[in-house]
Amino acid sequence: MSAMEISGRVALVTGASSGLGARFARVLAAAGAHVALAARRVDRLQALSEELAADGVETISLELDVANVAAIRHVAAEVEARLGPIGILVNNAGISRQARAEDVTEDDYDAVLDTNLKGAFFMAQSVARQMIAHGIEGRIVNIASVAGIRPLGQLSTYSMSKAAMVQMTKSMAREWGKHGINTNAICPGYIATEISEDFLQTEGGRKLVASLPRRRMGEPRDLDGLLLLLCAGDASRFINGSIIAADDGFTSL
């Protein structure tokens, strides 16, 4: 068996309706995982679920707003009931609100922190409880950001939420490692997705790309290998509590 083997394991991907989340789901499915898709946009989830099912993947799609803790617990239980205990969690759901710190509203603050931090925490907690109960040596991959390492302008609440996720990851790794659960975080740099497509055509977008070490944005596929490594069994058995920037050198500037 390959050290990168994940075939037959149940994986839950949050924020799976588009962008990196959809990419992560496809990558895990191609590697043989049974994939549960969760997000708010159920129409897009269903389309992705049908695409994966057509390729022979065992998959389900579930509506989920991670800001709702009761909904998180329901989804975790539903995945276990329909696919089996979760062995892999890709904690990807997140949002951003761009504003100068002096202009951030309470609603903006609550929306970003409730989704990016509270949602991620209770999603990981719900899945870890399953893993511990079933004796599963699971893998939790929190999708943070370079903003959690190096704060970005006009993204104070987003940067705060991702910095807290970094510490959350380390704390979970310390507590759950004894159960065989590895918890790590990927901190993507600037990745070209459908969300950033329009921005990249603006003057601000072009200036941003020109400021990067190799004058290029990343592509979603640039995270594939790292994701598979951290979700694997034997290949990542000694990687726990790691915060890994995948940013083409951005945070080294």
C-alpha cells in the first residue's frame, strides 16, 4: 500500500461549492476517498456531487452554514450515518470582508470571525469527536492563509481570523495527537480562482501580481500535492501541528 493511500476513507470538505473547496473535493475523490461536500450554495454542491458520482465516487452533498454550530453537528452526524465515520476533514469554509480597520462594522466582524474561526473550531471539534470515538487515526487540514502569518492591508478581521486558526491548529495538534489525529494548516498565498478573476484584470490586481516574488499568481492545482500529503496516512504520520505556507515565497519578502 502506498504511503499516500487515502482510498476508501471518508473525507468531508467544507466550503466545497466553488474555488479551492471544489478543487480539494475533486483531488480527494480522484485519490479514492468517499467525499462529503458541504457549503451554503446547495445548487452548486449538487452539480459537483453529480459530477463526482458520474466518475464512480461515493459522495453526498449537504447544506451547511458553518456559523451555525447546531448545523455543524448535524452535518457531521449525517456524514457518519450515510458514508461512515469521517477520517479526513478539510476545514475550508471561509469569507472575507475588505475594509479599513476604522470602517469595520460589528456585522462585518461577526460574519468573518463566526465563519472563519468559530465555524472552523466547532467543525474540527465535531469531526475529532467521531475520530476519537471510533479510534480513527484521522487527518484534519485547516485552510488558513498567508494573512495568518503576515497581515494584509484592509483585511484586519480576515487576518485576525486566520492568525487565530494558526494557533487553533497547533493547540488541536497538541491535544489530539495522542489519539492519532494529525492537525495541520495550509496557508495559501495568492491563488487565481473565480473569486479573484475580475480583480486580477484591474490595475490593483496587476500591481499585486507585479509585487509577488515571481510575478505570478498560484493556481488551485499548486496545492494538490500538499493536500494529499497532509491527508495521507503513513506519509504524514510525523507531520502534526505544522503551519505550511504555499505561497511561492510571498511570506519570505
